[in-house]
Amino acid sequence: MCHDNDGIYRVKLLYMILVQLAVDSDTEAVANQGFKLGCISCKMRGEVPATAAVNWYFKASDDDEFSHLYSYEDLIGDVIDPRFYERLDWNGSKQTKDLQDGSIYILNVTYNDTGTYQCRFNRVLMYPNYEFQTNASKTIIINVVPRLTRGMASIFSEVMMYVSIIGLQFWLVVEMVYCYRKIAAAGEEALRESAAEYLAIASESKDNCAGVQVAE
């Protein structure tokens, strides 16, 4: 079996970069339409059970401080900011307390929604003898426009995302070829060792038989 922990880590890291590029490419919301605020925080070790809570905060363009916008914990979401009542839905991980995706969706965007949004992940990793708490945050600046326009940053991010996907696929093919050759070489070595052992046993048996005949 081919083991390459560094390779697996590089795949995960590149995947997270791709996800980040895809999420960060959207910074303009169109008035009177829906808009997704993406926020992803993946565990580095998937085998460790965990629970997570997600809190969103909002600071309008004319505000000085952030206000608590939304909270999601124990499969229950709560819209806290009255400016977003009946206009906000959970768009993240479903039917699990181990949240990886903390995205939300704003319905009927208004110009007053222009501002800075902050997503905060509070995750508790549950090991056999103790618990470990981790925090992650992401800030998104949204500008509400009459119609969607694409800036150079958005185009560059999308191009880089596709280039990275192609690079990742090529790297995976190289890894598969490397593992196949490693497994094939190990199999050939095992066959050679088995053949050498068989020949040694056969030679020893022949010598023993010759000795018995001479003694007779």
C-alpha cells in the first residue's frame, strides 16, 4: 500500500485554497436578488469528532461597530439582527453538529446590506481524554449594486481557480503513477525473494539426497 501523508496534506491544502478562491470571488450583491455569504472552515483531521457553532456579525457602511447578525448551533438557526428578519436562511452544513460549511443566504438584498460581514467558527474537538477548542473567522466586504459587474480581481480569481484545478488533477495522476510503480516494484521484489527461497530449498534438498546416496 502506498503511504504519503505529505501528499495527502498537500491535496487538502490545495482543496482549501480552491474553496477559498471560489468563495472570495463574489463580493458584489445585486439589489432585490438573493446572495450567498460563503464561510467554510474544514477540520485538518476528519477522524476526530467535533461540534461547532457559527456566528455571523454585520457592520453597515455607516456603522462603527459590528452587530450580532445570526447564530447557528445544535441544528438551530436564529436571526438576531431585526434588519434581516425573514430575509436570511442557513445555507451551510445540514443535519450535523460537526459543521464544515457556515454559509448563509440573504433574500431580497437591499442597498442597506452594503457593509462588512464577519463569520466566526467556534469548534470543539473531542479527544478520548480531553476537549480542544479552536476558533476561525472570515471577513467579507459586500457592495450592493444595481446590476452585477465583474472586476479584474474576480476574473483573476476565477482563472487561478481553474488553473489550480488542472494542476491538482495533473498532480493526482502523478501520485497515482508513483504509487502504482511502487506497488509493482514491491510485488516484483517479493516474487524474486520467493523464487530465491524456493531455489535455496530445492538446492538444499538435492544436497541432502546426494549425501544419503553416498552414505548408502
